[in-house]
Amino acid sequence: MGRTSDAKERLLEAALDLIWERSYGVVTIDAICEKAGVKKGSFYYFFDSKSTLAVAALNENWIQDGKAKWDALFSASLPPLERIRGFMQSVYDGQVKVQKEHGKVLGCPCFSIGSETSTQDEVIRAKAQEILQSQIRYFESAIRDAQAEGSVPPGDAAAKAKCLFALFEGSLAQARIQNDLDFLRTLPDASLDILGARSLKVAA
Amino acid sequence: MGRTSDAKERLLEAALDLIWERSYGVVTIDAICEKAGVKKGSFYYFFDSKSTLAVAALNENWIQDGKAKWDALFSASLPPLERIRGFMQSVYDGQVKVQKEHGKVLGCPCFSIGSETSTQDEVIRAKAQEILQSQIRYFESAIRDAQAEGSVPPGDAAAKAKCLFALFEGSLAQARIQNDLDFLRTLPDASLDILGARSLKVAA
DNA sequence: CTTGTATTTGACTATCTAGTAAACTATTAT
DNA sequence: ATAATAGTTTACTAGATAGTCAAATACAAG
């Protein structure tokens, strides 16, 4: 009952876009409203601060977009090392597209926002952490499967997953800083190297 | 001739501290002035914007502090893999200290600021890039030496260095986001793993 | 000691920004 | 059709922020 609206969704999308492109601290509520085509009064009807909006935007983006992509890339129907290689390749392909559309390599919004806000905004930090932890689990599971089939040496899969994740996010952030896709090109190979799967990789 | 002052140095230090602890976008000129014990008029006597100050602060920090530390850690008097292992260990030790002093893991200021400002402030971006590139060269050189003595398999040393650097910075950023030193504890071992020096590492 | 210069100070303006409130409008269920 | 509800609009306030300027001050060197 009552009026319907997609203003909330437009705000979520505009916020993530702007914050990803610029940064959390520098993006104003006014700018988000303008991009979303929403008046500030309406903003405060839906959210009560930039922080609240950012958390909702990160969550929405992961639940509505990210998760399904990761599920497909890490599908159990693929050989475990192919999942990792394919994922890393898709990261590169994705950033190629981002660079074409935005004119710059932007990296991973969750990681950038998380790093920026971690010491100032506990709620955003916690949401970013939650999403990132959730992503690490995809790596961990693939590594465990690889170990089970013997394509990767045994060892602490959780630790290896963290390591691989650091390589992945570090490369993305580096690519953003230098606006250079070269940091991502070698990611598929380097990922398998770091897991000690060199021989397997060559065979694949 | 005229009055002397260390206000400029105090501003540089206060700026780096605040930006490292919080973020570039959120730190105001007023806050920097307050921390440095300097009036805003004096700020504008020495610098003409927050951006200019940030660039000078990054540069000062690298030239006066960072470089000498890296030189010592990557001293050619050490076996190449010991340089890398020792460096990674010192990163961990350093962040333990940071956590004690600031209450939080803060990661690498250059990388954080670089990532945050890369799309908005070309001058800061360029300075961060310059410093980071310069740091990658330490890795590259150590890797080349390791390859020469046969403790690491041959291959594109520049690419391997980028990779190792991504792992290193990614781990630091991750540690910042989660405020958790665990992401750094395994860095020394993981670094040698990624270079394919596992057997050597065990021997060391 | 005095002169020139480097630095400091405080008061100021203009602009931006977050957040509020109340009147207004569209939609839907009954 | 109309009442209740969901969303919108506009205009507003208070405070923060960047940046300016001219007068004051301290110091170094001759």
C-alpha cells in the first residue's frame, strides 16, 4: 500500500559506484543523491547516514551480484585447480572491462572500502570483513579439494587460502594504484605456483 | 636571516600519522594543524593544500625513514633468501609494535593512501607509485641474486617480484581490515614458497 | 642595536555538508 | 472514491572546512 519506488536501489547502486570510483571519505551524500536522481529528503527516508548506506550497498552487491558469480566460478563440477585458474582469469577479464568503462582500473570495492574505513567505522569494517572472509572460504574449499585429489601438496588449507587471497587482493590493489592491468595478467599462473601446483599447471 | 622553525617537520609527521591512522579523505587540515600544534595560517605558509602536504609527507617518510631500513634488510651481505625472509619477519614485528602503540594494525601507509587517492589525486598517486616501484626493486634484486646462486628456480625476476610484493601488501592490507596479525605471521614462509624455494627454506 | 626576513597569529569569508521538518503527492487496498 | 500509507519535495539550520590576509613577532646577521 502506498507509493512504490526504486529510489532505494538507485541509491545503493549510485553509492557503490561512486565510492568504488572515488573513495568512501570523499563521496558526499549530496553527490550520491545527485547520481541516483534522488532528493536528500528521500535519502534520509531510506537511510540514516552514509555509513548505513555503504554497509547496505556492500551487502546488496555481494548478495545480488557477487555470490552467484563466485558460485559459478568455483563450481564443484570443475577440477579444483581449474576453478582457481578460471576465477583469476575472470578477475583479469573483469578489470579489463572496468578499465574500458570507467577509464581506470578500480580493483575490488570491498577491499578498498574496507581498508579505508577499517579504523574509523566499525560497522563498515565488519561488513567488509564478513564478505572477504566469505570469499576466502571459496579458495579454501577449492584448495582442500585439490589436496584430496593430490594435485596440490597437503598442508594447512586455511593458511594457504589466506595467502592466495592476499596475493589476489594485493594484485588488484596494486593494479588500481598503478592503473595497470599487468599486475593481474600473471595472476592465474602465480596462483597455482603459490599452491605448489607448478607441474600440474603445465599439464593442464 | 629571520626566524627558524620546525613547524614544517611537525606538520609532515602529524599528517602522515593521522592519514595512516584514519585515511586521507577524512583527515582535515584543521586536524593536522591541531596535532602538529600549528595554526592554519602557518600551514598555508609552508604548503598550499592537503595534497601537497601528503606528497611531501610520503616522500619524507620514505627518504628519511624507510629507505635506510630497506637498505639494511636487503643488504647484499646477507644470503638473498635470508634478506627476503628477514624483511618479512620485520614487517610482522613492525606491525606488532604498531598494534601496541596505536591499538590497531595499520598496514602500509603508502599502499593505503595510494589505493585511496589513486583515482582522485594524480600527484599523490604518482608519488605512491614511485615509492612502491622503488620497493619492488629490492625484491627483484634479491630474487635475481637467489636465482644466480641457484637457491630459486630461474624465470622472470621482475614478474616474481611483483607477485611477491602483491602478496606482501595484500597481507598487510588484509591485516589492517581485520585488525589481525595472523595474516602476517606466515609471510616469511609463504614468501619463500611463492618463489619455489621450499627445499632451501627447510635447509635454512 | 637595528634591519631585513622568516615565521606566526587571529580574525575573517565563502562554501560545503549533514541533517531536519513539514507540507505535498502518488498509489493501493478496501 | 477515499482513507491510509509510502514516498517526495523544498526550504531550512547549524556547523565544519578550505583558504585568505594583514598585522604582529621573533630571530639572524651585519
